[in-house]
Amino acid sequence: MSVTTQLCSDTSEAEELLAEQFLYLKPVAKLNISVTLPQLKVPGKSISNWEVMEKIKQMIKPDTFSVLKVSKSSLEFIRFEGELEARSLLKTLIARLDGKNIKLSGFTEILRVRAAEAKTSFPSRHIWDSFFRDAKNMNDSKPGERPDTIHLENLPCRWFASKKDPEKPSEFIVKKVFEQYGGIRNVDIPMLDPYRRENFVSGANNFQTFSFGGHLNFDAYVQFDEYIGFVKAMNAFRSMKLLYKADDGKAYTANIKVDFDKTKHLCEKNIKKRAVERQKLMALEKEREERIRKEREEEERKKEEERRKQEEEEREREKKRLEKLQRREENRRRREEARRHKRLEKRRLAAERELQRKIALEERKILLAQRKLESMRLLTELMERAKVKKRQQEVERKLQELEEEKKRVLLEEQRKKAEEERRRQMKEKKKAERLKRQEVDLRKKILKNFKMKQEKDDLEQREILRKQLKGKSLKSAVVMPSSTTR
């Protein structure tokens, strides 16, 4: 899809335009949202448009904007333009936004929100009637110079394309779309004309035609036979955008521009003028093609002459090359014959040397065999001696192991005896400590009993003394201890 189209999730308000082409009209639902900003008293501190936009999105939940963008921003306010999927949501969202407040983090001031439906710039009947009535260069008796032509911009090419050529818009389909509003006199799509003035650079030396490719949108002019057809079409497209239902089940919308033609594009004079220009351009193109053809023929002729010269030079070089090769071949034969005699002599000498080498090799094999036999005998003797020595070493090793095992057993017995003695000593020590503790406890107990008995005796003595002193005067009781003390 084109970058100017948007995915549409709500097609409930779609009106059929041309069902066989999957084209529909959908009402435009736009909001203007203005947020009043506070005066920034701290230097360097600013308000983020993105943060304000996110706050607005939060305020309309669970609904969402299909498009929300900043249309104007200043120190006093931020103006947003929002587009909705359905026009039925306009009143609901205006009620949610208009007169509400926004609180931003880091700011104590409250931001005031105002929301209202955005007005479209679509021309009214009064506007086009006034234009053609006041225009001095218009003649309302001639087609194209009266309100009968609609100028459409930013139409997606593929939505109006035929199945045979899905990349180009079709005049037939455009005409079929608008025939439902009235008879069509003429349809013009400038993009489809390769000789259109708007799409070429004039001049004989730099002439080039317009090639269709890489364009996603196109413009079109639709001229009606009668004024009523023009009015019906303008009323049908007022505050509307195109909707296309693709084969994959998804729907897309495109904001197109619809206006009445003010340039007399389809008047008879301009049509003839474009036809004359087209003829001139076709003649220029033909002349240019003829010039290019002649230049190519001249270039081919020069290339042919150059090729013939090169072939002649090539034949001469080939002749010299063959003569040189022939001389080389004769020299090669002579050298080959000399090399052959030399090879034969070398082979004879090599055969003699090979025979001598073989004799010497056989003698050496015999000598090596004798030495090998002696070595085997010597090795056998050494192996026998090594076996005897190894057995002796094995016996000595086993005796040494037995001696070490005996020492180990003896040491283990000594260790066990020492361990038992240590345990016995520890047991006696613990016993002595236990007896000592018992003795200390017994002494403490005896001392405690003694103290308790002494205290009891003292208490009994005092009780006896108290009974003896009972009935006597206090003075006597006081004096007696004093005398006793002395």
C-alpha cells in the first residue's frame, strides 16, 4: 500500500462507491485539540509535546485515534489534529476532552484542553458558483469553462487499476466510478500521457518523455455533461475519504483532495493545445529517434571498417606467427634429436650404474642379514640375563616388603599400647577430678550445715535470753549488755 494510505479497522460507516473495484467512501472524522500552556518561569525547562499527546490519548480511552499529530506549537499553546475511525465517536470524544485539565509531572500549573470538530476545506456550491460568475476569462456556455469538471488529487494508482495492468490507473474505471452521478463528457489522467507538458523537458537536445514507474498516486480530471452530475459528485465526496477493501480482508483509507477545476483543463481550447503539443512532441521524438538511428548506423559502419582493418592486421600477424612457428618447429626437431641421443647415452650409463647398485645392494643385504642374526643371538642372551636379574630383584623387593610390613605391624602395636595407656591415664585423671569435685561439694555441704546449725543455736540462745529478760524493765535490759561489754 502507498505511504499515504492507512489501515482501517472500522468499516461500519462505509458507503459503496464501486463494489466490483472494492471502492467505498468513508466520512472524515477529525478533531482540533488545543492545549493552553502555562508560562515557563524556570530557564531551560520545557513542556514535551509527546507527553501532552500521551495524556490526551489516555483521556479518550478505551477509544483511540487513528492519527494524532501536532498541527501548530507555540509558547502559549499546542494544537493537535486527531483523526478517528468513525464519525459517530466525534461527540463522545469531544465531551471527554473539551474543558478538561491536564496535569504534567514537574509542573504545578494545570493545562486547559479545548476540543472541537475540525472544519474541512471542501468548496461549497456558493464558492464555485461565485468563482465562475466573477471570472472574466470563463464562458459558461462552453464545457470546461463552467462548473462541470472535478479535479481529484492523491488517488492511489492500484485502487483504480485494471487486472491486466495493476500498476497503472484505468480511465475506464475512473469513468465508471463517476458515471453513477451523471453522464461523463471527458476523463483525463495526466500521468497516462507520456507527452504531457508537465512531465517533459522541452528542447530538441534534451527531450525526454515521462515514464510511468515508481508513482503510487495520481491526479484525475472528470468532466460531466450536465451541471447536476457535477453537483452530485461534489456532494458525494464532501468530507469523505476513499476506502478500499483488499483481497486479504483488510481495509485501507486514503485522504484525497477533491476540488472544482479552476484552470479550464478540459476546455476545448486546452484539449486542442495539448493535442498540438503532443503532435509536436511526437514529431520531435520521431526526429530524435531518426537521428539516433543514423548515428547508430554511422557508428556501426565505422565499427565495420575498423573490424576489417583489424582482421587484415590479424591475418598478417597470423602469417608471421605461422612462419615463426615453422622455424621454431625445425629448431625443436634438431634439439629433440640431440636430446634423444643424449637420453640414450644417459640410459646406457644409468643401466650400468643400476646393475652395479643392485650387486652392491645384494652384498649389503647379506651383510645386514648376518649382523641381524648376531644381534638376535646377543639380544636373546641379554634377555635371559635380564629375566634372571629381574627375578632376583623381585625376590629382594618381596623380602623388603615383608620387612616393612613387620615394622608396620610392630609400630601399630606400639601405637595401640600407647593409646591404651593414654586412655587409662585419662580415665584415672577424670576419676581423680570427679573425687575432688565430690570432696569439694561435701565440704561445702558440711560447711553449710554447720553454719545453719550455728545460726539455729544462736537463734535459740537469743530466744532463751529474750524469755529471761521478759518482765524486766527496759533500763535493766539496756544496762546489762553494757556491763557485759565492759
